[in-house]
Amino acid sequence: GSNIIKRVLVKLLYKGGELSPNEWAVGNLYYDATDPDNPYKFGDAVTTGQTHPCYYYWNWNTLLPRDQTSSSLVPVGDPCTKVLPLGQWRTPSSQDFTDLLAVHYANPSVPSRDGGAVYFTTSNGERVYFHEAGEITGNCNVSNRDDGHYWSSTTYSNSRAYYLEIDERGGTGAGNQVTSEIKTQARSIRCLRNN
């Protein structure tokens, strides 16, 4: 008899947390250059303020992270659409963030005042955390570590776009708002898809 070895390529398909009417990725988008067949991935959930390597930070509407694009806005495109399965995930619009805050943040769920993260409770009781990961305005040095800045897909002007600012202290005077900033600054991206 002969032994036959079969090799099967398994591609990871992500599932997120359902915050009606959308499903949000549990972790931030990053780019894994060591895996050319599947470079667009989600990190794990982070429940405290934590910075990341440069490949977790993206200029607005660019297909490559800051470590590969510097402050450039090319190549243009939504990197969330590149996560497997292709074309199912997208970068949230400013309205997606506004809706998220209005529905799930009327009564803030803050794990601790200095934990560096806020969470939203999903329909099945799980939590989707948004943490303070800072931003990059220079060459891969993370600054403004007291906030989490998450890009939206919505442009504000030629040079600015909307993003979600997370401040774990909660309340109206301490962040947790949709605002705008310069597109060439690098921020986190939290992908979502429609249920």
C-alpha cells in the first residue's frame, strides 16, 4: 500500500461581536508582511491602554500601514475589505460611530477610570473593547497615548477625515466623540460588517 499525504490550506475567517445592526471586529486591524497570502488581520481584544507596532496604524483610506507608507495617502483604498473573507469587512463610516455611541454609550460602561479602554456589550453579552492606542504623527513614534483614535471612512475635507476618539474616563467632557483630524496622521482601524 502507498501512503497519500493531502495538504489543505486553511484560511482564517473572522467573526466579531454583534452590536446591532453591525458586527464589529474584536481587535484592531494590522498588516502582517510575513504572510503575503493573508496579510490583513485583526489583533486580539485589548482591555487596557496599549500602543502597538507601526503596522497597526494607518493613514486615512490607505491600503498599507504607516510603516510602509510614511505619511503618504497612497495606495488608496479601504484596508478592511482585504480581510478574509474578502469584501465582507469595511472601515466604519462616521455615522456608524455616531450610532454606536448613541445606542450603546448612553450609559457608559467603563471597566476602570485608568484602565485605558471602554467596552460595548454585544447582544450575546460579550464585550467589544476600544482601547487607547494613541496615534502616529511622525515616524512610527506613537504619541497621545491617553486616547484611542479610530479612523472612519468618511472624509471631512480635502485634508481631514472623521474618526472616533475614545477616552476611557467617559463622560461628555473627556472624549468618546466623533471628530476630525489630518488624513496623514496614522490611527487605529476597527473594521465592521453588516449583519
